[in-house]
Amino acid sequence: MRAIRASSRKIVVFLIVVLLINVIAGSTMYLVEGPENGYDSMFSGVCWSIVTMSTVGFGTCGFSPLL
């Protein structure tokens, strides 16, 4: 726990940088691809960026209920 507390500033900076990269990449995808290619809003681009960068999926951003 002491190590996490000691490096908390570095962790916060890392998370902010990752967030900024995701927002920039998602905004760029929205501007480049546009609504005609499935990016209906800026959120769609940012969602694509988060899913792609976290390797959770293959850039698909469809949310569906579990049941």
C-alpha cells in the first residue's frame, strides 16, 4: 500500500494521459469517418477508442443487456 501511495502522482498522470489519448483518437475517428460510416456522435468515436485501446473487443461498441 505504501508503494501505491508513493507513486500516486505518476498513476494519476498516466490515467490523464490515457484519457486524453482516447478522447483525441475518438474525436479524430468521428471527424475522419463521420456519420455515414457508423460514427453517429463523438461518443461513438470515443467508445471505439476505449474498446480498441483496452483490447476488450475488436472496435465494436454495441451495448446489449446480459439477459
